[in-house]
Amino acid sequence: MITTTDISWGTAGKMIVDGVTIHVAPGKTLGLLGPNGSGKSSLLRLICRLRRVASGIITLGDVDITQMSRLNIARRVALVEQQATTEAQVTVLDVVRLGRTPHRGPLSPWTRLDDDAVESALTYVGMAAKRDQPWQTLSGGERQRAHIARALAQTPSELLLDEPTNHLDVQHQLEILSLVSRLPATSIVALHDLNLAAMFCDVVAILQRGRVVAAGTPEEVLTEPLIRQVFGVRAHIERSPHHGRQLIHFSLDPVGALNDRGGGFLVEQSAQAQSGI
């Protein structure tokens, strides 16, 4: 279980996360949605204690994270960030094995348990055949999958993912989020794709300017008026005949688009998310 209660954090005199309260039940997946700059990435870093809240409380289970050691947090919470790179000459296997670091002491021998966790993670993300490939030769999508495998090798009870589908093709977007939704972990996934959130998340929370403006099931939250209010686009919502969940069609809002562009003419475009169609 992950719970934040009225947490706030800011920098350079600007409030980035402003009184956020969310709750994720054990084993469920929460989709964290919102425009760029709404505070999604900062909220994830606060939950895993990479940053300290200015006010409010974060609990894992029923324990305040300020009462937990950094080692205990590292053993149970895995974070996959948007961008992570290295100039070191390492292989995919080297990267994924790093996920076992919190579970091993400085002099601890590598065990069969460690091997099993790494092998399982590589297989889950479809990177087992590339285990010996040098990191620098991987595509962006392959690097992303390797980072997710590293997090899975950590065998976390809480999993935080910041835009995990960036750089992935449609097949791997669906595979990764399907995997996350089935894991025996409590997960928070920051996403831009509302259709992916509707397909794979048990609950969603919408952030706008650092505040939660709506939270609940996708059907409750992802409404046409709210999407227009928060994201500045028109939406038409129907139920997908393929997966039974919401399917959202988008078109530009002429008023919002003209305001952004400072006038002129607008050619309205219709767009559908790649997923779920």
C-alpha cells in the first residue's frame, strides 16, 4: 500500500507538489496523469525518498517512510526514471544485476536466488537474448526495457515508473504495461497516454500544477469535460469492442490552440492513441 497525505515540495520559490493526497491499495496500479510540468516526476521521487517532503506524510504499508532506513526503502521500492544512461562499458546483464544490490552486503556472494531474479526479469521484458550485448549498442527502447528489468530484479513490493513506455513501439508498450499490471507489486506509473492508462490502470490520479484535480477509476476520472479542462483538447469517449475499457479519441480544441498560437487559422486534426484500437 502506498499513501501520501497532503504532501508538498517546491524549489526556487515555486511549489511543484502542492498538497497531494493519493492512495494505492496493495497490488493495484495507479496511473499518474497530467500535462508536462504538473509534478508527476517530482511526486515519484518524493515517494521513494530521493527528495524530502516539505510537509505531509508518505507511508508504505502503515509505516511512515521517515521511520525507514534508506536500505529498507531501497529493498522494497524500485524506481524506473525517464532517462538513465552511462558511459561505462557494461552489458545488459551488468545493468540488470544492479537490481540485486540492495539485497546483498558488500562481501555477500552471488547466490542462486540472485540468478533467478535476474533471469526472470530479463525474460519478462524480452531481453534474455540480449544479455551480453553492450549497453552502447542498444536502441532507446531496448535500454528502457533493460532498466525495467533492473527494477524487476530488485523484486520490489512497490514499483514506481516514470513514463516507462517512452521510446517503445506499440507492441512493447502493451507488453510492458500488461506486465506491470500483473505484477504482485503496488505500482504507480506516470503516463502521458490516456488510453494506456484506461487499459491497464486500476485507478488514476490527474495532476495539474502540482495538485490532484481528480482521482478514482478511469471511468470515473477520464471524462470529456475533465480532459478538455486539464489537457486542452476535445475528447470523445466510447467503450472499446476489443478490450472493453474506455477508448478516447482526441481532436484539437480551437480555442485553446488559437490561444497558444496567438491567432491565425487552425486545421483541426483528429488523433487516436496507438494503443487499444
